[in-house]
Amino acid sequence: MSLREAWDFHAEEWIRWVRTPGHDSYEQFHGRQFLELLPEPGHLTVDLGGGEGRLGRDLEKLGHSVVMFDGSRTLARACATHDHPVTVAVADAACVPARDGCADLVVAFMSLQDVDDLVGAIREAARLLRSGGCFCLAIVHPLNSAGRFEGRNGDAEAPFVIRGSYLSAFRFHDEVERDGLTMTFHSAHRPLGTYSSAIEAAGLVIEAMREVTEPEPAGRWSRMPLFLDIRASRR
């Protein structure tokens, strides 16, 4: 099963997960931090892998004109039928039906670790950008996806262990239960160099990089980065 197929299979779970108020890290802290990384609204913002549309809705509230693409028909339908619908089409992130240089900004929030063709998706983001445009992305931090904490849940001093090679790419899935909701996340671990090489090969230049942790300093994730946010530009 491809990553695209896996996410469509679990799409209803994701919709319940993400639309439960205050349940996901996006609402708790990560969404705000990612939005702070973005440039001011321009003519068009393209959202690659926008899921059920949460980021697109927030971008439109900030004045962005948004077109969203997602590989899951179920998630695209949920986006289109929301009380605040965002313009959306079903498409693979590596093959988007839009013209060259159409966008001032392309965003990929927590989607690139879930695409089958990472290099193609980043190349497509660059193709969509006008000269001077920005590509902003958020991913599971590669250090996070390489290993896991061992020991008791809630132990702030639990060791984080990488078994195997950080430098090797591999598929993985996490089955998570929180407050009565379940979600299965299907993703690919890729080292940081894979992302930076793809950005470089696409003709983009990294301008800013942020390692995102939980805001609570006493937690175990205050010692390890959860997510990685990057802003790159097309010169």
C-alpha cells in the first residue's frame, strides 16, 4: 500500500482527530508557530497535502487566496464540504494540475513525510513558485522519526533511542490513542540531508529553519525536537 493509499484509508480517523477542538498539536502550538514563518499574503498560495483544510482555512482568514491539493479523495471532500470550504482538487503532490510560476507561496504543512515521491513533490513546489516566491514546509523532525523514547510514559528523563541507522530511509506507522480517539499515522523516515538535497536540487535556497518542541518545559519533548519548519525561496 502506498503512503497516499494509506492516508486515504485512515482519512475518517484523521478528520475526527483533527476536528476535535484542542486535540492536536496544530491547535495547541505548532500551527501558530508555522504561520509566523510565512510571508505576507500574495496573489496565490498553494497548499500541497492540505488534508481536510485546517491550514487553508486559517490562511484565508489571514488574507491568503488559497488553492489546495491533496491525494486523498476523502480528505479533499471533507475540505470542500466544510462550513468554510477551501478551493481543493485531488492530485498527487508530485504532479499538480497548475501552471508554472502561478504562486507567491507554496506550503506543505506536515505532509512531506507522508508522500511517496518526496523529491518530485519538492520539485513541483519549486515549479509552481514565481521568482522570489517562498516554499514553507513543516515535517516530523527526522531525529524524532528515527527513534523513540523508552521507559515509562510520562518519564521526562526517559532515554531517546535510535535503533538502526538514522541515515537510512524507511517506512513506519504509529498507532496512537488519545482521549478516546485513535489514529494510525503512515509516514516515511528520511534523514535531514534528503530534504535539504531535494530543496537544493529544486533550485530553492533555505532562509530559515525552526526546531519545534512542546511549550511545556517539563516534558520529555522539551529535550527533543518534535517538528522541523523550513522556509526556502526561489531566486
